[in-house]
Amino acid sequence: MENFRKVRTSEEEMPLPFPDLPPDVVEMKVKEGSKIRNLMNFAMAQMELKGRRQIVFSGCGRAVTKTITCVEIMKRKLGGLHQVTKVRYKTVLEVWESQDPPPAGPAQNLTVHKNVPSICILLSRDPLDPTQTGYQPPEPRHEAGGADTSGSSAKGLKRPLPPPCEELLPKKLQVQVSDSSRGSGSAAGQPD
């Protein structure tokens, strides 16, 4: 492929994998080079200012991670959103052109069909069918100053930190004692 350069890339258009979507639903098509700030500003404006009830984020290939990041930011900022995630494969068509065309003819082109992973995530203010594959209910809201029943801290940890290990404490003290006693000229481990 060192003698070829990529000329064009096109994605196969696929319908959204969610039945019964309103025709005016906003689809955020996340690309590899998309800026998260720009995506989130537009999506938040649609949900908050325009009062949309549902929004779909989709991305494929290297944009899958960025798509998931946008969804998680949206869920944290708005709260109470139902989610359905669908994973599938999408066909991407790449056209490569020879950099060293033969002298007697036109440049040679090479067409490559790639199957790349793709993700579509529906976020909805309205309840969705909890029996469908990929459904996630809204995360419970934690009241400010109230008791947290999940055991996580207010800093967003998913699980509580383990208690400190008691057996490590004497080893730390031994190291500190032996280090400090070396500097004073005493034998290691013997008190002054």
C-alpha cells in the first residue's frame, strides 16, 4: 500500500436501529475529528432549550469511544435519561489511487471494503421498554447532603474504597526507623 494514497472514504448509510422514533429526532453523527465541546453544546441546546425528548448518538470505527464519552457527559449533565445501546457493523468504502501510474494508461484505483464496529445510543427522557436488548435505566439521583445508599462517595466513585491494610503499617514504620537510624550512626533496627 506504500505506492497508493487514500482518495476517498464513504460510509454505508444505515437506518437507525430503533423502532418508533419520531421523524424529527436529532441524530448526532460523531466523527473521529469531531470536537466533544461542539457536539455537547448542540446536543444540550436541543434537549434543554428546544425541549426534545429523545436524541441519538452514533459513531463508527475510531469514533466509537468519543460517541460513548458524549453520551456519558449528557447523562451526567441532564440526569434521569433512559438509554438503549445497539452495536453493529458498518461497511466503509475506501478508494486508493496509485501514486505511480503506468506511463501508457490511467491511474490504477484500488477499492477496499471494511467492516468497522458501529454504535448507536438512544437517550430518552421518556421511559423505554426495559426488556429490549441494550437497555439501561436512569442512574438514581443522589440528594445533596443526603445519605448515599450505594456506598459511593460524593466524588463519583462507583464503589467504596477498601479499608487501609493493618499489616502494612508496621512495615512502613520499620522502613522509617531503619532509614532514620542509618543517618544517626546507630546500627539498623536498634533504638538510640
